[in-house]
Amino acid sequence: MPDSDRPAFAIRKTRTRFLGLTMDECIQAFFGGNALVAVLVLGLITVFLFREGSGFFKQNQSNIEVYRTAGLEYVDHLKRQEADHTALTRYLFDLRVRVFKHHTEVEGATLGEANQQLIAFDDYSYDFGDTVEPLREAVYDLSESVTATKTRMLVNEDRLVERQQLRDAGAVEAAEAVVIEEIDLVAARQPLLAFRPVYGQINGQFAASLLSVLAAEAPAMPTAELEARFTRFHELVEQYIDGFPTVEAALNTWDPNEPIPTWKSWTSFITGERWLTASFWQDWYGVLPLLTGSLMVSMVALIIAVPLGVGAAIYVNQLASVREQNIIKPCIEFISAIPSVVLGFFGIAVLGQAIRIISQWDWLSWVPGFPVVERLNALTAGVLLALIAVPTIFTLAEDALQNVPRAFKEASFALGATKLQTIIRIVIPAALSGIISAVLLGLGRVVGETMVVLLCAGNRIAIPDFTTGIAAFTQPVHTMTGIIAQEMGEVVQGGIHYRALFVVGIVLFFIALFINFMAQKIVQRYRISIG
Amino acid sequence: MSAHTLMEITPTTFAPPIADKPAQADSEVHQTLIDIANLDFFYGETKALHDISLKIPEKEVTAFIGPSGCGKSTLLRCLNRMNDLIDIARVDRGTIRIRDIDIYQPDVDVIELRKRVGMVFQKSNPFPKSIYENITYGLRLQGVSAKSRLDEVVERSLRGAALWDEVKDRLHESGLSLSGGQQQRLCIARAIAVEPEIILMDEPCSALDPIATARVEELIHELKSKYTIVIVTHNMQQAARCSDRTAFFYLGRLVEYADTQTIFMKPSDAQTEAYVSGRFG
């Protein structure tokens, strides 16, 4: 028999094959495939983000170009001058409120009497308010003219796109039928250039009338403090007048054909202080207000969540009895199961209101920013976000504490350390890097959270007024995540606004990436140090 | 290996260290330091120690031997109340007196007790801190912070643990950067830094190679003049080499307790003889 020549055991591979692969190889391929999907998905998300966002800077550049070419930049110099005057008027109004309050509350005058006493003041502020009229009229006329030019330019751009699309679709005739208006930019700019000498006159009159208002008899102020404020007003007006030549110079040197450098489209995004969209005048895409909002909200959240999360973790892991552990742990972990929209709802309905009521208590008036003006603000959102971060920080910090070898604790006890000494001197230092990375991951969770901030942060797109110090945290803010969620639904796909939101998304992506990277780095070091 | 060959080997292996020992009469003068009387100990419902009575003399090395799970480590951990850290552990009956103080009385300060009764563990466990910080940890707990005093204690302890010459130039490196044997001697130095009276050693050499083991055993010999040492070991040669008295435990009971020489040469109990001659365990 031929079989008798063979060895007694089979060494040939006789396993079943599927597509040339053995069962083991199939299973390996399945696992490998799963792992690959994760890598692919991350890659795809990155590519998608960058593909959608990349067009923004080019579009933003042409956005700024139109702003300059159409003359909006020119008019904005004037508008700023007008706005500064409005700010001064507001200062006067604020002063009037103070004087009025003094009359009614300190001197006990009736409302009618107080108003009577303020007649001189009111005349003074009317005179001051009137000085800006010639400038205001000029700005109004010029605005009309440049907006018209801008609209024509934008319509033309749209038509060019339309023609291109028709041509691509093969409808050559229809494409030719699309009318593209020739815009005579030189003629369109004529009013702007003609305004230059007129402005010189207007400005001169403006300054003269302001000075005459200042020179006129000042209304008497009832107290030294208010007097000081009035003197300050004088100084401010003088500074304002000193700024006039600068505006004039800016108008005279304005060159509509000066090219916009590429970096301008980047810096106007990264350091831009305005996020203004769908505006009648000019759209601005500056990330700074959103970034500030996100950072402020996260900061509040961390300040609250770190002591809560880490403290609870230390208690549960080191001090609590088994019974307490069984109660506390599920409770904290359950917080993370609450849908964030429910938390946001709670924030609007309960927390915002509660903070406002508490802030009105007299004995808390020393707290900066109290009483809060807005119910929804960075503080409200931050407090709620802290709730979201606590379970993450708690769970990871507790893991880190759990991983501290028992031997360290035993050695410490054997040397005569108390429980608290052991925790503070041995357990926490040994778990420190784990705790830090827990905090970082909690931060990542907070920065990326959307629903709560959208509902509770107040959604005012402006950098809070930091001159008020820490009270800035009681002002409403808008965040990067919030703006994407809020505006993504209503933008034109492929438009500049759409792309701007994607760039905000990229910024978020990088922040999250950085935080996670740091957390991993720290955990690695931690593993090594424990040995 | 048959029992016969073992019996033949035993005298030659064990004899020299025992022969080196000072006359037995010398150890008789040492007073009892730890007096364990009728101790019953439970882990939950399981009785781990049955009616243990044992007197441990001062400034001698007492070895606890016996097969795994016989209760020797449990008894050792009763001596500085490390068992308190286990929720379900409790002493049910009997007393442990150290210098006539019952250490299980409610008014005993466990922290004070552990300062007096130091411990070295089976697996070396230096803190993830510098060598210097490791040694000074116990003193800092007691509020000592004067640099000169700490420096002095570090040097004295490291010399005491025969580690000074090896680490004197790198006191501020991590304790974890040392080799296994050095780490264990660092742990001994850490224990003697707080000047305890008693040092408990729970299988201190079980994770060490023979050369490191020899150094630690040498050290135990030197420490004997100043400290009372109780050592748990699996290694019978080690018990024979470095202890003055030996207690043999089996299934939670103290089977025999006598001079090391007696236990190894003329055990009175059949189980002891079977264990020390390697027939089981």
C-alpha cells in the first residue's frame, strides 16, 4: 500500500479553504478589517473636513476684495467715526441716568422735579447729539451708493457661475443668454472720490461744532464724582476730535485697486473679532468671539468639574465603604447617561433662573457680575457643562487611583502613615498623571459639547467685555460648536458661510486632537513611572 | 527524590550555619518581647489561625515556616495589625502582647504601633519617589523636616541596610531604578529609618536571585543586634541559615516551636520532621 510509505502522522495542510484562505486567516482578516475601518473613518472625516473647509480662504479673500473694490471699506471709516460719536452720546445718557438717580434717591426729589433740574443737561446733550448730523447724512448717501455697487458685483458673480454651470451642462445657447452687466467701477466710485474735499469741510465743521459745545456753559453736576465723570467726557471728546485727521488721511489714501494679500484672509479669520453673517453691509468671519466663548465656558466647567470629579473619585476609591461606593458610583455614572438636550432644558428652565435669583440677593452683591443681567450666559452654560465633565473625570480618575499598586499603600501604612497621609503623599502623586489626563479628556468632552451651550450660553456673538474683569463670565457668549449647529442648517452649500463653518469645525478638530494627544502622552509617562 | 537522599543531604547543607551559631545558652537570656496567647483569627467565616500561643524573644531572629496557606503570613500581619486593612479580617479570641501591651485593645494607636513594628514585604515596593524620599518618608510623616537630621538618617539607614556604598552618589534618582535586590534592601532601609523595635519580614527574598538573597540574609544577621526580627519564609535553608528560633505552622495551627537547631535536627513532631526533610510542602 502506498500509504505505508508515509509517516504515521499527516503533515500536509488539509484544512478547508475559502477564497484560498484558511479559517484562521479569514478570522484574522475579519479582525484586521474592523481595525482598519476605524483608521479609514478617521481619515475620511479629516479629508472631508479639509476638502469642505479649504475653499474658505479663497472665498474670504474675494469677499474682502469686493469690500474694498465696491468702496465699503471707504465708507466704513466714516461709519466708525459716526459710531464713536454714538458711543459718546451713550456716555452722556449714562451720566444722565446717574444724575437723575442722585436727584431722586439722594435728594428725594420727585420725578418731575428731577427732570426739571436736568433741563440744562438735556439741552447740552441735544446740542452734542446734533453735531453729527451732517456726517450722518453723508454716510447715509454714500452707503446707498456703495451697497448698490456691491449688489451689482455680487449679482454678476452669481450670473458668471450660472453661465458656467449651463455651459458645463451643454446648454451653450442658454449660457450665452445670461446677461452679464458691465459695471463701470470708475463711475460707481465717482461719488466716493468726489466726497473727499466735501469731507474735509464737513469734518472741519463737525470739529468746530463739537468744540463750541464743549466751550458752552456746562450743566452743573451735583456731586464731585459726577463732576469727574463729566470732565472725563470732555477728555474723551477731545481725544475723539484729535482722531479726525487720521480718518481724513485714511479716506484720502484709500486705493480701491490695492490688492488684498493672501494672509489677510487668514488673519481676518483667526484674529477677526466679528462673526457677522447674512448682513446687509458686509459679512465678517472672525473666529475670535466663538473661540473666546468656547474657552470661557470650558474654563468655568473645568473649575467646577475638576474638584468635584477628582474629589469624588478620591473619596469613592480610597475612603468610602462598599455600601457608599455602590450608591455613589452609579449615580455619578448615570449623569453621563442624561441626554445633553435634557440638561440644556434644565439649564434654561431651572439653573438660569436660579442663578439670576441668587445673584439678586443683597448679601451676594460683592460677587463680580452679580446681579446677572442675562439669564443665559457663560456661567450658566459652564455650570451645566461641568455636570457633563464630572462623570468622565470621575471615572478616569478613579481608574487611575485604582491602578496605584496596593503595595505602595501597604508600605506607607506599615511606616505608620494614616489613611489621609497615605492618600495625599502616596496615592495621589502616583496617580497624578492619570488624574491629569482624566481632566484633559474631561476638557475634550466639554469643548466638543454642543447642545448645552447652544441652549444655555446666551448665543450672543461678541467678545465679552473683559474690562469688567471676572464679571465677563456672566455675559452671554456663543461657541464654536454652537455656531456650527445653529447655522449649518441655513447656509448655501458651497457658499462662503458654509465653508467658514467647516473651518470652525477644523479648528475644533485640532483642539480636540491636541487635548487627546496630550492626555495620551501623559498616560504613557504614567505607565512608565509606575513600572 | 527519595526521602533517603534528602535525609543524607540535610546535615551537610544545614550544618555549617547552625554550627556557626553562638552557644544556645546565649539566646536563653533574651527576654520575651512578643507574647501571643490563644489567638484565633478569621477571614470572614474561615478560621485562619487556631489557638496560636507563641513567645518571641527580643533581639533574635524568629522564622515562621510552613506550607502555603498555613497562616504564617497572617500571623505576621497580626503583629502590626496590617490585617486591619482587610474588612473581613478579625481577631476572634486571644491576645498579642508586645512589651505587655495588648495591641488589639481599642485604645491602642495603630499608627504608633506600626512605627514600632516595621515591615518588609514579599515584593519589594519602594515608592515611585527618589531613594532619599523613600527613606525619609516615615520621618516626614512624623513631622521631621530638618535637612541635617534627614541627611543623617538617610546615611545611617542606608549603611544599616548595606546599601550606602552602592547608592550614595544617586540618592535623588528614583527608587524604582535600582535592581531587585537593591530595592529590597532599600525597603529594609526605609523600615529601619523610623527606628522600630521589631521588623517583620514577609518572605523578603522570594523574588530575589541567590546572590541578592545572600546579601539580604547577611543583613538580617547584622540587624539582629539591634532589632527583633520575625521572618516568614518558604525557604527552609534560609530559615536554618538565619534564624535563632523557628515556628512550624500547618493548616492554621502552630505545630512546633523551638530553637532552629532542634526543629531541623531533632524535631519532636512527625509533621515537622516530614516538612523540614522535604517530604511534603
